[in-house]
Amino acid sequence: MSRSRRSARTAGTRFESSVADYLAAHVDDGIERRARNGSKDRGDISGLRHMRGRLVVECKDYGGQFKAAQWIGEADVERGNDDALAGLVVAKRRGTQDPADQWVLTTLGELVALLNGNRDHYEQEEE
């Protein structure tokens, strides 16, 4: 049985809240699910920071295909909209409800930004 638009939205909201609650409990109690921002989407979770830089988190409770490239692209656009340090995707891992067991996707460049606390390596590559 396929999901309706309404059931997909409900599942997505529930998944975003689960991720936000888990991060708030284990990282910083200021982390929460972000309200929708329309065309200038800034991710699904607010309040997550690393090395004083904001992180964008795009949550995906997908009903069908695992679309990593598309989702990473969305997270990158949202990172730009938020002028954040890095963008991550948290994707629902089938077979478990535990937030700690969900997939986290990113690119190597975003990982370097997280580890260094800056995006300088992107500027160097463009020169």
C-alpha cells in the first residue's frame, strides 16, 4: 500500500520530531524541530551547532527509494539558505524506530568542514 500525501507528511513530522528530541536530549536542549520556511528552507532541525557554526539537518522518512544524491543536494541548498557550516541528511533506517540507529549522510567535503570548523577548503578548490 502506498502512502498518501497526508500520511507521508505525518510520518515526516513524526520522524523530524524524533530526531530533534534525540539531539536535544544528547547534544543541546536548545535543539528543536524547525518550522517550515517556504522557498528559503533552512532544514528541519534548528539549534544544532559545531565549533560555533550552525549545522543544517534535512530529515527523510522516505516511502520508496533511497535518494541520497537528491537529499544531499537539498541539504546543501538549505545550508546556503541558512549560511551554515555544513549540511547533513538523517534518513530513516528501515526496521528500527530508535533515533540513534538512523542513517546520517553527508559528503566528504561537508565532513571536512565539520572537522575543521570552516569551509575554507571549498574556497581553495575553486581558485
